[in-house]
Amino acid sequence: MNKKHKLFAASLLALAIGGCAVTSDPIERSASEERARSDMASIYKDQEPLSGPLTLHQAMARAVKYNLEARLKVMEEALGQRQLDLAQFDMLPRMALSAGYAGRNNVSASSSQSVQTGTQSLEPSTSQDRDREVADLTMVWNVLDFGVSYFSAKQQSDQRYILQERKRKVIHTITQDVRSAYWRAVAAERLLKQIDTLMGRINQARINSQLMSAQRIGDPVQALSYQRALIEATRQLEEQRRALTLAKTELAALINLPMNQPYTLALDDSYAVPQFQGDFAKLEQQALASRPELREQDYQARISATETRKAMLRMLPGLEFSAGGHYDSNSFLVNQSWADYGVKVTWNLFNVLSGPQAIKVAEAGQSVAEARRQAMSVAVLAQLYVARANFEESSRQFKTSEEMARLDGQIAEQLRNRFQTNNIGELELIQGELNNLQTQLKRDLSYAELRNAYAQLAVSAGTDPLPQELPDDKVQTIANALQSSEANWNR
């Protein structure tokens, strides 16, 4: 090879190596900004507008319909159905169609040689045109592959049901989260105005005290102690205000409401205490039969059992049927189109050797699934008993908080009367009203815990907040179904 050829080969090699080095460019800032604008537009797209005060069941309905995690589970369920449809095609025969053109630069010729003498017994000849058109349509169906594909489709069907159970679990979780955030947001709606009003009065009292100190009126130590007490009251109110303000933001995030959109809640001044009088033994049975986590394990056990059958089936020989139609434009052929068919037995002997081990693995999977389900059953029963104990304790705590709020309200009323007759100072009145606000907040948060604990009993028992079918997917329709389901549980 001369120098020119070596240089050309080296250049070609360098070009090939350089072409194999794949790199990617960093994502431009403008592309990220465009993606952000697109996400903001799609997150809140096609949502029913919020009109009027938001009720609890409307908030839960909006979360079920618009919460992004719930949307994801709906999409996963739809994907599972499509995967099942696709798996069913694996049971069909394999069918291949090919058509094309075949040619060569010289004649396909051959001669024959005598086996006995080694001399040429036939002059070179051809039986094939240099250029041909060919086409084939072949169908092959293996009974063993059909059986394996059948069991695989059944497993995919069970996977779809598992996605449905996970969707149920997400709805349980989301509705509980919304319920907890809603009642805390109700407490915020009730008390924020009172907190702001009291903070305004405290601030004015501080200004008046500072003016008196500047004018050297009264004892300086008493004035500074008075201002310190006012600042301490302000600090307590600010902590309460922060906790209450975040509740409405959390609720807006759960129901997929724009964070900057103001909204009001439907307030109910009554504090109805729910009562549980059901048969707890039946509730235990319902929890073990209905909880989505346990039903998912039921499907996992069935998938493991099917895997055992697949392992046993792969050890058997397969019966394969084939049929096809062919065409060849070769002019030397007597029949340029023909059909063929056949039957043969196939047997992968390595599957026979590995089959017993595969069966043991599948059976071990069944045992693990059963043990996992039993362990989860114990956990579910424990959750149910914890939910009942939590509800009973929440009921007692709410009654205590309600009694404290009632007494502090009466004390605050008496202090207002005394302040108006100049029998007490403003600091004592402010402290009394601050105590009243704090006990009201504890009462409302305790009531939120009570409502949440009561609903947790239903969730722990696996009670679905929604029926399987709804006439439509409007928010109010979902809200009515949630309210009806809750009424049925209360009965």
C-alpha cells in the first residue's frame, strides 16, 4: 500500500471515529422558560371555575378531579388497559409478509461432477434468471407460545387491576389530606380577622405607651414592662397567624387551585360531634376484604401462581403449524407461485433442565406474596384499632377544648365590661382576649383532628368515598357522590 492509500485510510478511520463520538448540547435557558410557561398553562387548563364559598365536599371533588397525583393514577390505569390489549395480540399466530426484487451481476450457473470418476458430467447451466421479483406470506403458530402468551395476558390483566387498587389508595389519601387541610383552613377563616383586629389594638397600645414614656409620664420600669408584655402578645399572635395562613395555601395546592387566587370557605358555626356506633367486628372483616393494599396483594399472589404455570408449561414440547404462499418471477420455474404447509414438534431441552428450578422460584414467589399479605393484614388491623383509639381520644380532647373556649369567652366578655367601666387596664383586657383567641384556635384545630380521625375510621376499613361509576365527571356531581357516601357511612 503506497503513502496516498495509507493517508486516505487513516483519514477515513479518523472520520469514522469522530462520527461515533456523540455529544449533546446543554438545554438553553429560553427552552426552559418556554417549558415553564407551557406547564403553567397546562396545570390549570380546562378547570371548572370556583364560584362561591368552597364546601368540604367540593374541595374533595376538585382534588379527585384535578390533583396531579390523581391524574397520574388515571393515566397509569389507562396505560395498563392498553398494555393488556397489546398483550392479547401475542396469542395470535406470527405472520410475515415480504416482497422485493433480487438480482446479480452475472448468471447463477453450476455444473455437476461425477462422484465415481471426478470428471464433469454436466456442462455449466442455469435455472434462474439474473433478475427476479419475489414475494412471501408466511404464517407460523406455536401452541406452546400461545399458552405462554395466554398466561402472560392474564398477568397483564391482573396488573391492570393492581393499578385500579393503587388509584383507590390515592383517592383515599387525597380526600383525607383535603379534609385535614380544609378544617384547618376553616379555623383560619374564622380567626384570622380576630387576630388581625387584636394585633392592631396591641400595636396602638404600644404606640400610646411609647408616647407616654417619651413624655416621662409614669414609672419607666412599669412602662417598659407593659411594652414587653404587648410585644410578647404580638409574638404569640404572629405564630398563630402563620400556622393559619399556611392552611389555605396547602388546601389550594391539594385541589390544584392557582396559589395567587383568593377563595373563601363555607363556614358552619356548629361543631357537630360525630358518633361511631357500628359493629367493630364487621369493620375488621370489611378492612381485610376491602383495603386496596390487601387487594393488590391478592392480585400479586395470583400473578405469582400464574408464573408457576408458565414455568411448567415451558418444559413441554411445542407443536408448530406453518403455512405460506410464495411467488417467484423466475422464468425457469414451472410453477411461479405455490403454497406450502407443515407441522413440526419443537422442544427446548434447556427448558427441561432449568424448568424445575424455575418452578421453585415461582413457588417461592407465591410463598413470599402470601407472607407479605398476612403481614399487611396485621398492619391493617392495627391501623383500624389505632384509628378507633385516635377517634375516641380526639372526641375527649375536643370536648375539653370546647369547654375551655366557652369559659375563656365568658371571661373575655367580663373583662370587656370591666374595661368599659375603667376597673381594669387595657393590658389585662388584651391578655384575656389573647387567651380567648388561643383557646378558640385550639378548639377549632381539635375539631379538625376529630373530623379527620372519624374519617380515618372509614378509610382504615377500606370504604370507598366514591362509587365505581358516575353519570359525569363534573365537580358538583363528584361532590354530591362524596357527600352521599359519607352520609351512608354515618348511618
